[in-house]
Amino acid sequence: MEVITSIKPLLAVLVSLLVVPILISSTRPNVREGWTFVAAIAKFLIVISMLPTILHGNEIVCTVAEVIPGIAIKFRVDALGMLFALVSSSLWIITSVYSIGYMRGLKEHSQTRYFCFFALCLSATIGVAFSANLLTLFLFYEMLSFATYPLVVHHQDEEARSSGRKYLLYIAGGSIAFVLPAMLISYNLAGTLEFSNQGFLAGTGSKTLMLILLLMFIFGFAKSAIMPVHSWLPAAMVAPTPVSALLHAVAVVKVGVFSIIRILTGVYGINLLASLNLGIVVCYIASFTIIVASLIALSQDGLKRRLAFSTISQLSYIILGVALLSPKGMAGGMTHIAMHAFGKITLFFCAGAIFVATGKKNISEMVGIGKRMPVTMVAFFIGALSVIGLPPCGGFISKWNLVLGTLQADQWPMLVVLLGSSLLNAAYFLPIVYKAFFCTKEESLFEKKIEEAPVWCVVPLAVTAAASIILFFYPQPFFGLANMAVKSMLGG
């Protein structure tokens, strides 16, 4: 493996940061949104320009500044970081299109502020994806926490402010209370914070200390929404739907699980987790979240709240897969970062399109809506199939590998959890689709006249739904990057 020094990782982080002053000074919406697209496309092109190097088995590094001896603000692009960066940078372009239709369709206030903080969030997300050490990851993690707060409280009413307080308490409070001291203890033990394919904590402390540190990291990175540090996510659904779609189905929550993957693989290492039987501890924590969140989702009438609890469950699939410590399980978990992102963002886009077109938020108010909004509800069906894990959608690929991973690790209880939760996924998604299309004329709450949301809302959800199907047949490069990451972590 060759390590290549390049400024590209830094440019990928900075491009959306540098566009913020231009967005603030823009007086015309078209100019503001035009620059948003310029930054989004530039970020994606920079990220994808590094893909061939990574696919050839190399890594790209960029050291910005040394903070203290042995610890620097440093970026490293490897297979896992590239996978996450590809997902977030590509979906920012699509969400920017959707944001125009949603924000203009509802005549939302403070749209300039909205687009500015959106750009800051993507800068922080790429910073996390390309972090070479725990300090760099922590700094960008915190940047994302504070950049998303204004988006969560966008409506500025009492409900939004209350949700914002809960959001900061869990997200920033958790990382400062648990991750920061765990990071300091780790540095004291190992003398480094640099991520390594074999981890850096091996042989540095007792099993009890390793377990305590691991729990501090897992629950401190509350963006992963693992129970019981999950309640911020349903509360944050008060934000505009594009925020919920990208930040709470892709960027924010995926930063949480990505950070935990880095802890498991880059701080502890597969061998240490296996030797201390810590992987199975994480598996049971994730399993509890998967099942309980799915059961809660069944009882939610608010569409975005049902999607929120579904997200809580699906995030733990990723953690469970990596914690299995088997090649198939780890590859399935990492691939699920991408597959879930495209499926869930489609569902959130559909929820927002329904609200823009009809003003409806509750599932009980959507009986017969498929006859009025057929494109939106077909896309919803495709997104649901992907999240459930059924063909012909990409979610099948990741869940298939997760199931194989449980068999490879000889963890039959985890197999029961995965299959049982998939049935629950179907139970809380498919009735929505059925009632949308197959209801009597008397039951329908909508006229048969077709009336979709604005085209800026409908096109993005059609694109992400199509992408979910394409990923079933062509799961590359995500599946390939996941397998490359697993191979390096297992020392292959």
C-alpha cells in the first residue's frame, strides 16, 4: 500500500466552508442556490477524483497542523472514509435540489441561513469521514453538532426551541461528558490517537478498563442514536424535511455510527475486541435498539416520527454488523451506510412532498393518497423495500451480508434479531403503501385527481428511488470499498 500526500482531502472539507460568505452576501435566491450547487458539485468531484487511488489500495493523507507533539489535525482517506464521503457528497447535490422545491413551496423564512448552515454541516461531515485520528474526528464531530442546531430550531417556535435544547444536551453534552474523557484516557494509555487498522489500545489496560472506555465511546457518540441516548432524534423531526432527510437520515446519524466504527476498528482493533469478547457486548446493545425502536415505530401515526424510529433501528444494524467481527458481517454493516442512506432519504423526501402538496403529516390522514400522488407513493414503496431489505433494492445486498455475517460468526441470536426486525420493518411500512393505493372510494380521503408536489420536490425522490434499485444490480463502488476496508482491518 502506498501513502500519497495530497491537499485534496483538505479541499473537500473547505469547499462548502468557503462558499458560506458568498451565500450570506447573496441578495437573490437564484444566485444563492446557484452557489450552493457549485459548492456541492465541486465537493463531489473532489471526492470522486480520489476514488481511483483508493480503489488501487492506496491511501491519501494531508497534515494541516500539529497541535501537540504526536497529535495533528490530519486527514487520511481510506476505503471506509471514501465510502462515507461518496454517500454524503452525492446526496448533498440531490438534497439541494429538493430544498429549493420544499423551502420555496412552503415560503419558508430565513432560507439564506438555512443554506449556509447546510453547507457548514457538509464540511463537518467530510471532515469526520477523512479524519486520520481521534482528535480530528472529535473536532469535526462537535462542529457538526453546533452547525445543525440552527437547522433543528429553524421554525423558532416553542416546540423547535425545546427540541433544540434536547438535541444539544444529548449530542454535545454526550460527547463532552463521555467521549472527551475517554479520548484523554486513551491518549494517556497509548501515547497516540492515530487510527490504525489494528487499533492502538491493545495491551494498554485491563479488560474492565477497556469495557468502560468502549461504553463511554458508544454512548458518548449519541449521534448514533443507540438506546437509551436516542430521544433527540424523534425530537429533531421538528426541523424542515430536507434537514430531516439529509442530516437525520444521512449526515448526522451516519457520523455517529461512522465514529463508532472508527472506535471499534481504528482504536480497539478487531483482534483486541475478539480477545476480550467485547464485540458480543456491542452486538447485544445494538440488538436491543434494533428491536425496541422497531416496535415503537409500529405505534407512531406521525410519518416523520415513524421514519425517525425506523432510523434508530437501522443505524444499529450497521453497528451490529461491524461488532460481529466476521468479514461478511462487517462488510454488510459498512455497505448498509450507503444502502440505508438512499432508501431512507427517499422516504423522507416523500414525507416532505406529501406535506408540501397536502399539508398532511399523519399516516391516518393519507388513506388513498396514492391516487393523488402516484409518483411519490411509488417512490415511497421502493424506499420502504430497500429499508426492509427486499429485492430489487440495494438494502437487500447489505442485509443479506449481515445475515451471512451472523452465520459466519456463529451468532444465532443475532440472526433471529435481524430476521425478526425485518418483519417489523415490513409491518410498519407496507400498510402505509397498501392503504395509499388499495382502499375503497368511501375510505379514500383524496380525490382521484393527480396533483403531485412541485417538480423540484418530485424529481429528487424519483432519482433516489431509482438509485436504490440500481444499487441492487450494481452495488459498486460501495460494496467494493466496504470489502477493501474489511480486508485491511483483518490484516488481509
